[in-house]
Amino acid sequence: MTTPLSRTMSSHSKHDDHHSDSTADTPTEEPQENITQHISNLARQLSRVSTTAGNELHAFSPQPGTKLDPNSPTFDPRAWVKAFVRLVESDAGAAPPRSLGVAFKNLNVYGWGTGAEHQKTIVDYPIDVVKFLVGLVGGGKKRRVDILRNFEGIVDEGELLLVLGPPGSGCSTLLKTIAGETAGLEVGPDSYMNFRGIDEKSIRRSFRGDVLYNAEIDCHLAHLTVGETLSFASSAHSPRHVPGGVTRSQADTMMRDVMMAIFGISHTVDTRVGSDFVRGVSGGERKRVSIAEAALTGAKLQCWDNTTRGLDSGNAINFCRTLRLQADLVGVAAAVAIYQAPQSAYDLFDRVTVLYEGHQIFFGRINEAKQYFENLGFECPDRQTTPDFLTSMTSPQERRVRSGFESSAPRTPQEFAERWQSSPQRKALLQEIAAYEANHPPAQRLEEYKSSRRAEQFKNQRSKSPYTISYLAQVKLTLWRGWRRLLADPGFTIASLIFNLIMALVLGTMFFNLKDDSSSFYYRGGLIFFALLFNAFASQLEVLTVYAERPVVEKHNRYAFYHQSAQAIASYIIDLPYKTINMIIFNLLIYFMAHLRRDAGHFFFFCLTSYLTTLVMSCIYRTLACVTRTTHQAMIPVSIISLGLMIYTGFTMPTDYMLGWSRWMNYINPLAYAFEALMASEFHNRKFACAGMVPQGPGYDELPANSRICSVVGAEPGSSMVDGDRYINMSFKYYNSNKWRNIGILLGFLFGFLILYIIAAEHAKPPRNKGEVLVFRKGRMPSNFEKDHGDVETQATDRPVVAEKVNNNPSSGLTAGASVFHWEDLCYDIQIKGKDRRLLDHVDGWVKPGKSTALMGVSGAGKTTLLDVLATRVTMGVVTGNTHIDGLATDSSFQHRVGYVQQQDIHLTTMTVREALEFSALLRQSAEIPRSEKLAYVEHVIDMLDMQEFSDAVIGTPGEGLNVEQRKRLTIGVELAARPQLLVFLDEPTSGLDSQTSWAICDLIEKLTASGQAVLCTIHQPSAMLFQRFDRLLLLAPGGKTVYFGDLGEQSQTLLKYFERNGAPSCPQDANPAEYMLEIIKPSNDEEAEKIDWHQIWRDSPEFQEVKQELSRLNSLPATRGAAANALENGDASQHKEFVASFSTQFREVLIRTWKHFWRSPTYIWSKIALIVLSSLYIGFTFEAKNTIQGLQNQLYAIFMYMVLFQSLSDQIMPMFLPQRDLYEVRERPSKIYRWNSKSLSSSSLQSAL
């Protein structure tokens, strides 16, 4: 995979050396016939070399259709890597290969906390500020919070370590510590880590890209295609020398194609990556994009955190096989945390460690782990995989004690850790670590490793730099990416241009066709002032742009793709075309509509000055975004600085009237210099006719000329013309001689702030890691929580299992379904780059009450797409086919009568679990049900999902709020609280969960079906025991084609017999049927397997005919039932409306929720308060209201500036409103929870009050 490439590409080519030597030996002068003979010999040699390379199958120049061609169905990753290794070994200039491993002991990781976390509200903010100040002077109480305790282990070159443990056990922290991602954490001073003779400091400083941490959450630029994303990653680690005589571009493209072929995403090369809010590839495909991107780093020591989340079992196993391949062939070391590891994946690893609430309870070879725990007194149930058995040791409800060991078997994490500490296996591990230290003493290999790394880097890259390509190459690469992003998502840019066009027309109309006399002086100055402000402040929203791309930039910086400052430069440059076009459109319209100085030179000077002002302000705003942590923090200085620049420009308050203490603000104000330059350009060397002489009127017109004067500043007695230079000099103390000086000052500001922006971007720090901390409302924390959950990453481990409650009272208040939902010939087509693409191909099926149907298929087969189509949630493309309920077409009420548990856990972060459930119940349950009954049902849902412990916890964000498992429970609970009448859709409810929690979710599904609910559930990586718990299966092949729909049968025999009867090999007795069938239908390199068209076999099967007959019977139900067919329409009338709740109920509940959201967002509210207070003080101290003409003018401008303040307040609303809008667009609107006008009215009402 990638590592082979980066290792090979770090080598120098022998061919280049040989070629140079041959050239050196060639005589400088030869007869013509000798030259001809020499050329002929060279041609024959090159022909032999070409033939040999063709026979050896050149890795970078494979013959089309061969097993080394990544675009061929016969592509073989192992053969390609071997060919690549041969290519490197044949290169005489190849750099010495390098590898990494790690040994650690006495590894302790902890943080510092102030006790249990409570949710912050508006009233808490001042108190927190005081506590922070007290903490700075050494006050305040903090306590140590242990995360990892006395960990030991070794992962040498070419070895794979499997890290097992439930969520919250410390798996992520262990991987982050190995990879150096310890921001916000503290590693114990006695902790020891040895990277094969290289110290930890050198690894972090100079070889960061060689140690990789791949996080669980996918983070990409959503509008880039998969091909563009991976091309960028490949080019970012492109080495100085590429073997094989191909160009760097060809090698980068080949590596991208190889990665895509290995992970089965070649078909998505032109598809957007997407996100939770942007439609793109499927969740499983997006996860594989993340894996391929990380693999392209070529890291020698890799840490993968729950990377198989969202992957089907086949792709999960393929990922592990790829790791095994690179470990065997090129010596990569890897540590992988997997929550649900298939047995076949487990067998690919060398070592395994088990974590239990921050304690290490085993580390050793994979073939020793099961026996170790059996010797402790535990037994492995039949058909339970080894990784599930090992993980069950951390759950009292799951582990089974062997007879006779009831009193001696360990029970608590401490007891497990003590038994491990005294075990012979640990003693052997310590001996192995000691031998590792002896073989690799500190600093022994540092110079050797540096030499290998240096040979890979570009020549003009610093030797100690962790980056591969040069700084200029990084800027070029990020520029290319920025341009592709702009082309992929031009909506914002086009909308901004249209808005600016409208504003230019408005301003131009207001100041239309100014007269060439003295009456236009004030208006010309006002127009120039407003035009300058508009050009300057148009860059304010770039703060949001910087924050939007920051997560990806931070990730790529950890991968050592590029300097953060390189991305900052590229982002700045990529905006220049937009700024240029905007400047031309805006200035062109207002300049000529207002009849400013009609001269080409002065017009272009106006554009130049405005453009420089825009660039300077862009640097200032971007710098503020880089030095702050949140958008709310950034908007305060942005607004204050904008206000100050506006006031001290020199128009609203000329410099002569500025107070002495504030005069310096004018000197450091770039707008002041720009305004002077523009005023000088407009008024210099111009004579304006006087529009009004004083005195005037009857009896004054015959006065001598010297007795009359024009009524504007700068006029001379007796003159009917006013000199423009005199006017700006006497009014503003402006001089034309300063015009080009001011341009130079603006350039100085530009370069100064640009350098400051680059420095700030380079040193911008990622958010501090807080581990996983639950946050409660004050007074709502369980009494035993702090005692039992004091550790940062040890929450919800010894949790009760839902199964204990599932078997009691099956009805449980759930609404029992009585109708059958069925669909026939369902097709879904979309257009991608002008070409039609079918995502669903004539899918048939049904979901009956009291039955659970598993929807499965390889990643990208269309499972989530089918759920979206069935739930009528698609907003693009063409859907054909029929969906019915008991033979009747679905109506507009269908969306709120079903529950849809989305794959993404999207919630309002400030709400508590109970509040989220109550909101769903109050707005989605029938209006006929009393409020008290709805709230009582919420309590039942909390009990059913075992969420009592965190029912009053704040949802928060990952790391500071609910963990992955708790969020998934909440997502399911929100849909159950609505009491869906028809059925429940669940999209990968077990994704990202450990095996015990997945089992508990299946217990819940059984509970739903026992109560009469119909369930359609997509599921990835099910164990054989979990898979058997479903009643039916709908299996899709790539392209949304049905492969099987029917009963599973006892021990999945019905399913297995179907495949075996139609030509599939027999399923081994100990194999997982779920993995077996996915392997059968997965596209294979085997030409014989390619001949089996499982979709066509299904269409020709008798099972398919039975499905069609049943669908025909269901479609005929209305006719056979007669009047009874109308029962659906004659039930609860509210349930057949588009929205269940009335508008008043919607408005009330949404208003209450929005108020709570504001109250619990102290940063947002206090930023508003700070802006208002500071701005008011700023304005009040600046504009002195004396009883003079200037004092009157100051009062008017103070009011004007106060009105301008509302624009800054409006800018602060945007980052607060966008997450709420995304939640509405993605989850709440498709579920028909409330109308859009309820949301808009409630938000606007509260914003007006604030």
C-alpha cells in the first residue's frame, strides 16, 4: 500500500547514476559512423531493458488489464507491492530503508480537572472568569485524573497490535500517546518510550509524518471528489526521487489509483466525498477514503482508532489484510483499536492488548490471550469469537465464570490489573522489552534514520523538517486544492458577487450623478467613505471560512502534509480572483454612476487603493481567526476593530477633532491612509463651481465680489470657484503629496499583516484534548457519578445491559403496528457530471409488523440510499416504483409516522438527553395524547434504553459530552419517543459500538418487534450470533441490485442453502454466515467468480416469484377488504396531517428550546454583551458632544455608528444559527417535526429580545 510506495520513492534511482556514468565515459569527439553505431547499441540496450521491465511487470507502468493495473478487475495488491519492492531494490541510488517500532513501559497518562463538569450558563461565565484569574496566580483546586495506568507493551517492525476495550476504556488515549497526540493530556515523567533507538522528542519534532494517528471521525473537505482528495494526499508525500523512470505526477496518480483499488473505491473517483450535511459517497466509502488518505502518508508506525467503524465485515477484514500485507512486505508496525473485530481479522494480528477502565489487563500474542483468561477462571461461550470473548472481560454482565472459580476469578478492573501484574506473561513481556532496549539503545539509529529521511525530502527542504515536499510545493499543492474546491462549490462566491452587485447599484443610485460643484463635496466624501468601508469589511466572513477548514488543516498538519501557513497562503491567494472581480464590479458601478472624477488614471487609482484596503483587512480578519479558538471569540475583536477603524478613518471625525488620547488610532488605521489617498485623488487639481454664495438674496447680489464668499470650507472671498486641494486641506488636513506615500504605507500594512497572518496560522494550536467527560446541568448530576466516573476516559464501562429489561413487559407502551409497508420495482437515478447513474435497481420487499429485516450489502451498495428513498427523504434524482401501506399509496403524513434512526448522530449540543426526548415526544406523538402521558412515555424510553445514568447529561460534542455509544442510544430514543405507528428504520445503529453494546441494541430491536413494530435495519460487521437475531434479510449488491430477500432460517440455513444451491461454495461450519455471503457477492478478481451474476440468479429464482406473488396480494388488499381499506384514513385525523402538532404547539416548544440553547451558550451571549458594552464605551468616549457645529455632527455620527453596530451583532448570529439550521435540514424537517416558519419566528423573536 502507501508505505511501500513512500519507502520505495524515498530511494534514488540506479538508472540515473548508470546513465550519468555512461555519458561521462563517452568520447567527446567521434567519427559519424561510430556515433551511429553507439546510438544503435544504446537502442538495443534500451529495448532489452524495456522487455525485461515488461516481463517483470513494472509497478508504475503496468500493462493494461494485467494484475498490476489498478484499473483492471484482475488487480492483485500483493503482486503490485512485490513488483514495487523489486523496482526499488533494483535502483542503485535507493536510500537505505527505514522502519519504526515502539516499546513502552511505566506509561501513565493523566489530566488535571476541577471535579465534575457542569453545564455553563450565562450566570456562570463571570464566575468562571474569576476562577480562571485565581488559577493564574496559583489558586483554585485541581485534582489529577488518571487515564492510563502503568501500561507496558511492544510493537516491533512488521508487527500488528490489536487494542481491545469498550468505549471509555482508554484505547484512543493509548493510540494518541504512541502517536504523540497528547494536547491537553500529560504523560507521566517516568513513562518510557523507545522508537527503535530514536527518542520520543526527535520523533515528534522531525519525523511526525512517520508516526500516524487516524481518528475515528471522518474529516474531509466535503465538496472535493474522492479522486481529488486522494491525489492531494499522494502528492503531499511525493518524494524527491521516483524510481522507474516515470514522472512524479504519474507516480502520484498511480499511487492514488492503487489505494482506491485496494480499498474498493475506484468507482467513486469522480464523486464528492460529502459529509453529514453534503451529499456524497456512502458512510462506508467515506471511511475507506479516510483510510486511503492516511495510508498515503507512508507512515512507518501507524495507530488506527476504530477505523472499521461504518465498514461491512468484508471491507473491515480487507483493511486488516492490507495492514498485514504492508507489515510483511515492508516492515510497517501498526496498532489498531477495533470495537467489533471479526475472528478472521483477529487472526491477522501478532499481538493483542485488553484495556479495562484505564487498566491494562493483558498484553501478549494473540494465541495466548484466550488461554490466559480461561486460566483466570472464565469460559468462552460457543460461537463467540475470541475478540468478543476478550472484550467481554470488561463487562460483568457478559463474562462467564467457570464452575469452581466463583471466588477466585477477578471482578474489578483493579483485580484484573493486579492479576496481570503478577502473571508470567507480564514477566516475559518485560524481558522482551529489555531485550528490545538492548538491541535499540537511545539515539543509536538517529543519524541513520535522518539520512534515509533526508534522501526522501526535496532538496530545498530543511533536514529537520517533518515535511517531505518543499514549502513552495506545499503552497502550489494547496493552491490546486483550493481551486478545485472553488470550482466544486461556487455557490457562495456567486451569491457574494450578486450581493455586491446589488449593493453597488444601491450606493450608486443613492449618490447618482453628483454635480461638479461645491454642493457635492460632502456627498463625494461620504460616497468614498462608504465605498471604502464596503471594500474593507467585505472580508469579515472570511473568519468563518478559516474556521470551516481548520479541522482538515489540523489533521493534514498532523499527517505532515504541509505547513499550516502554506495552506493559509494558498487560501489567501485563491480568494484573489474573487476579490478582483468583486472590486471591479463594485467600484466600476459606483464610480461612474456617482459621476466621480472621469479620468482613467484616477479611476484605476481608486480601484488600486480599494483593492489594497481589501487585502489588508482580509489579513487582519484572518489573523484574528487564527489566534482565537471559537467563532464567538473571534467576532468580538473583529467587530471592535472594525468599529474603531470606521470611527478613526477621518471622515466622521476629522483628525483635528480627535481626542488626544485616541489620536494614535488614526496613525495605525490603514483605512485612514486609504481615505486620504482617495480624497486627494478625487479633489486634487480640480476647481468646482460654487453652488451657493453667502450672503445672498435681495440686496446682496450687487455687493462687491470681495464681500461675498462661497459657503463651503476652503472657499476664498470673491471667488466663484472652490479649489479641491484647499477644501481637503482645510477640512481634513489632507495633501495630494501624501497620496503615493499612503499607497506605500498600505503596502507596508499588507506585508506586515500578511506576515503576521502566516505566523499566526503556522502556530495555531488545535483544541486541547479533554478525553471523554460527561457534562450535567447543575443539580442534576447523579450522586454516585463523580465517585464512579472520576476518570476522564472511563465512563459507561460497567454499564447495565439493555437485555435485562428487554424481556420484561414486551408491550411496554410501544405502538403496535398493524399495517404492512411494501415496495415494488423501486429505482433511483441521479446525474453525476452529466451522466446518469442508477443507485437502486428494481428493488422489491416489505416489512411486516413484529418482524425485523436486516438490510445488508457491501459498502456503497445503496443501503442508506434505499432507506432514504423508502422514507421519502431524497431531494434530488428520479425515483420510480411504488411504495404502499397495505396496498394504499403513502401520503404526506408518512414521514412523521415512521421512525428513522440516521447513521449520523446529529443533535442540538446544549440540550440534555431528557429534553431531546421530550421535544420529540411533544411534537411527534398524536395531538390526542395528553402532555403528561407523552412525558411519562419519555421516562419509559429512558428506562428501556438504559439511559437513566446520563438522562440529565448534556449532549455536548464528542469528547465533552456523550460518547459514541450514548449518542447512538439517544438517536434511537429520539425516534422511539415519537411512537412511530408504521415502522422504524435504523441506519447502521451498531456502527462505532463495541460488541456488547451492539448486542444490547439488537435486544432493543427484538423488544420492538415483540411489541408489534416493524423494523428495517442496515447493519455492518454482525457476528454470527447477532446476525441470527434478525427474521429476514434484504441483501444488495453494488449498484443497488437485489441479491436475496427472504427468511434467514434457523442458524441461517435458508440463506445458506439458497447460495449453495445456486453455485456458491459451502459455508464452513465455523464461519460467520454474514461474512460468508458478503464475500460471495463481493466483486472478485477470480474470473470464475465474475461469471456468477447473483442479481440475475435472484431474478430467475423461484424465491423471486414468491416475492412477486406476495406483493401482488398486498397490492390487492384494498379491493379485497372493501370498506375496511379506508380504515387508515378514518383513524386519528391528526396523524394524517403533514405535521402532527398545531402551529402554536410547534412555536411554543421550539421557542422554549431555542431559549434554553441561548441561555446555555454563555460565550455567544457574553460576546454580544461585550461587543455592545465595549462599542458603546468606544463611541461614547470618542464622540464628544460639545455645543458646536462639530459637536452636533459628532452626535449624528455617534448615532450612525451605533446603528452600524447592529451589523456586527448580525454577523455574530450566523455561527450560532448555522448548526441549528443544519439540524433542521438534516433531521427535523425530513421527520416533519415542525414547520420552517416555527423555527424562523422563534429564532427571530429571541434574537430581537437579545
